[in-house]
Amino acid sequence: MKHIIKIYLAFILLVPTITFAQEQKAVKEGDEDYEKLAYIEARESYLKATNEGFKSKDLLKKLGDSYYFNADYTNAAKWYGELYESSDNLESEYIYRYALSLKSDQKYDASDRIMEAFYDSKGEDYRANLFINERNYLEEIELQSGRFELINVDFNSKLSDFAPSFYQGSIIYSSNRNNRGLVKRFHDWNEQPFLDLYKLNAGFEDEKTTSIKFSSKVNSIYHESTAIFTKDGKTMYFTRNNYTNEDYKQDAEGTNRLKLYRAIRNDEDNTTWQVEELPFNSDEYSVAHPALSPDEKTLYFASDMPGTNGQSDLYKVSIEGNVFGKTINLGDKINTEGRETFPFVSKDNKLYFASDGHVGLGGLDVFVSEIQNDTFGDVFNLGKPINGIEDDFTFIINSITGIGYFASNRDGGVGDDDIYSFKSIKPLITKCEQSINGFVLNTVTDQPIANATVFLLDEDNVVIDEKTSRVNGSFNFALECGQIYSIRSTKDTFTIAEKVFNTPNRTGVVERTLFMKQQDTLPAPLGTDIAPLLGINIIYFDLDKSFIRKDAEVELRKVIDFMNVYSNVNIDVRSHTDSRNTSQYNIDLSDRRAKATVDYLVNVGGISRSRLTSEGYGETQLRNRCSDGVKCSESEHQLNRRSEFIIVK
């Protein structure tokens, strides 16, 4: 947002008061304006000082901030860049603001490099960890993109219009389009008029849509914004400056904060509202931007109250008639060290909010988290076209019709902040989803193999799904995030192919190709060990044990598939031990291992026992020097604890 809305977004605590010993008059004047949040006037003084050759660390911070807090990220990046290049041990928050400003200017590679520095300076910061864990954020956002279609609206003004809300078939929104009365009142933050709530009156046929001011009992001489209404339309919650009963109050530092108010509609005339301040407000911090749960028993809002993680966090409070419960922070899954603000809860219990702390495209982006049993799911960026490189915020949606509204200061609008309408065209991703897109190809020709059976197995080597490869050799499976899987392809007269892989803990698509080799009718001559033929890793046993290990199960399934393809082949399972223990003991142990292997092929794989024989060779066929009395490492001994699969018929 470029202008007046920044006071509603920032909740920024003022940086420490600078020393007024600077000799330059322009700097002193700029500091005085900056302390009053008069960023436009402060900026002009600071620019005058820089033109005279004065550039201190403090001046560069505040000059960058004067643009950043008014969403001019291109100029903010310019001055933060000078600050970054000229300062050692720069505070991490300014490194983050520099990275965010670069991103809003679509300089993603440069932004990522600065985010690396931010991680190095403050790796414990949740925003830093989000970046490190979501390096492919542009791909993830692209995967979410294209789920909404934008629709033009005709009621924006040349100034700021934002914060739409549903109200009895109409839209209530905030705007500073008109000055109030004959006296022009401007806010020092950006030298623009104060905000009022407006009601949209939709036109009929050729009549243009018009807007009228909402109730004079609600609108005051200061800011009003972000209204939310109960379903019956009789109760509203909204944001206003700390101005109750014509009493204007400031905090200890002289800043007028934001508060939440409730208004009850008079049932007799349906136009008069009785306004009251909510009990959990404070003169010392801001409470703003209300949202209601579907059952209207929980009020969500943004605040910088003590205990806030960042510049503003999202909170909730229970509503029981006229009694409000304890304020509760929504926690680290939602809140970061940045700005979380403008919550909205849809009828299908999804929390939408704006943030510059979660990984996005630049400025404020809109995010979503699914609420289940009073807990919040993973946070997902809504993607394009809702989000862009500028500030995108105050998102609302009718989850039944799929129609909604949001505000943005993106290029191409009518004014500074404009309201946009949209229609949902496909569902959002609100939980981690993974899938695999694969191909089965001929090893020699690289041509696709159609009608191959492709199995999906879990980490316990249990088949959980199977598909048939298409004409182009392709196949796909739906997967879960953060799991171990393997895929295996089989087809008559082809070798078996298999790959093991992990799915990451983020939404995306895994791509794998299975290569199969054409074989003759007889897979190999008699006496051949099929392990090298199938690419089977050596099946090892633990010392003095005969049970089948997890890693061995993966390999034995290859044997099962092979014997299913070549139903005329019989296999002799030969087991070997290392040289430790007595010769007779090792003969007995290897025999137990061979029998355990055959039992697995029969009981798990369904192979007929008549096609399998077994024999234990003990330590009679060692593969290395590790005979009795020779000192060897554990890994050397393990090479001798193996099984072989010999074609005997």
C-alpha cells in the first residue's frame, strides 16, 4: 500500500530517538518530522541533506524507512542498499527490509543473496528459517497460481480504497476519497485525508455503481477501517484511531494508537449504531482489523501488544455475549517476526491473512491456513494473480459462490490502493501435497514402454498402489509429504527397474524415470546369479542373525517380481556367513538364513515353494581374506554375510 493504509499495517515501534547534535538543519528538521511519523516531510529534509553530501547510518535507515512504510519499495531498496554496503554489523531487521524491497522490485536473485546474509545474522529468526527451508518458493507459488480470475470493479477512487467486507448483499469498505466538510484534514504519515467507511450501492442496468458514506455514528474525524459484520447484520466490529467519545488519546511516546470498536444497530430505525470500545484495547499498543469465526464465537485481530513476535501478530479472543475472553496469540505457525495483519475467516474455516514475514513475491502477500479442531494447518501463499510484487491485502471470499475481493497497490490501478474482485476457478492447496510424474523407457533406445506395470511401495516395501504405463510410457501417483517410497516397473521380456526416493516436506512434484532392458525369452543361462542381472544390492544379515532386514526386503521384492515375470525359472537360494564362530555353527546359521529368505519369497511374494531350494554354505566360500584368525573390520566381515540367487532350472 502506498499511502494512508501504512499506519494500519505497520504497527512499527519507533526506532530509538537519535541524537539531536547533528549540525545540519535539514537533518534536524527531518528527525523532528520522522518522530511524528510525518514520513513525507521527513523524506524531503533527508533528501536535501544527502544532496548536501551528508549520509549517516541513521539517516540512511530513516530515509529507507520513509519509503518502505509508504510501500515505495524501489526507492526503499536504493537507500537500504547504500546502508547495507556502508555499514558493518547492520541490524538484522534492516537486512530483512532490504531483501524484501529487492523482491518487490522483482530482483529475486539479489533478494535471495541478502536473505542469506539475514540468515547468517539471525538464523533463529522464523523468517530466516522459512527462507532456508523454502528455497524453491517461486516454484511453489507458481504451483498455487492461476486459481483465481480477476474481475474489474468500477468504484475505486484516485486515493486509497481497501478493506472490503460483506454486509447484507452489499460491500462495506474503507476509503479516503472525500475530505470531511469544509476543513481539510490530512494525516501526517503521508499527507492524505483520513479514512471513512463507505457502502457500495450497486447500480441497475446502465446506472453506474455508486458509494455512500456509512453511518455518521461510526465514522469520526479520524481513521475508520476494516469492518466485519455478524450474519444478521446487527453487530459490527471495526478499527478506529484511539478516539472514544470525542476523547483523543496517545501513548507515552505521543503516538495515537488503533483500537477495536463494536457497534450495535438500533432495531427501531436500522440505521443508528451504538458504538462502544472493546475491553482489551490499550492506549499503549494497537489492536485492529477484526475478523469473525463462522460461528461468531471467536474474534480474530492484529496487534503489537506485549508478547508479539514481530511488528504485528494475529490474535484471537472468545466472545460470550458481552463478555470477551483472554487474548491468545495464534502462535509461530502463523506469526513471524514480520507483519501479520488483516485476518479473514471464511465459512469453510480457512484463515486468510496478509504477511511480509512468510515467503512471498514482495511486500505484503495473502496467505491461507486451514483451521481444524482449533489448530492451524500449514501456511500457503495464494499465488498469482492475487499476489504480486507490491502489497496485496484485505482478502475476503464467499466460499460458497467463490466470489471475493481484495486490495492492492499494484500498477495499473485507479488510485493508490484499489479494490479488486475475483472468482475462484479451482481449489486452493491448503495442505502439503506431493505427486510423482514418471516414465518407463527402454534402456537402449530411450523409447517409451507402454503397458508396463508400475508399483508404488511404502518404506516397509508394501505395495500401496499400482498403475499401467501409458502409450508414452508415463505414469503418476499421489503421494504424501516427507515419506520414503519406491517405484518398481515390470513387464514380460524386460528387466525389472526400481528406484527409492524421499518426498520433501513441501507441496510439489517428484519426477523419476525407470529404465528397462529388453531380454530374451530365457533371462540368463543356468547357474547365473540373478543379483547382478537385476541390479540387486547384496542382501546382508546382521551378525549372528537370520531375520530379514528392512533393506533386504527391498531387494527380495526384485526377486519376487523376476520370478513372477519368468514363471519357468527355479531359483536356489544360497546363504553365506563370515568366519567368526565355529564352522559347524556357521553352516547351521547360513542354512537358517537361506530358509528365512525362501520363507519370505513364499509368504510375502506368493512364489511357489516348489520353485525354490536353499542351502547354507557357512564360511566355506569367503569373498575376501577374512578367514579364521585374520583380524578384519566389521565391513569386511559383512561382505561375507550374503545371499545368492542361482538359476537352476
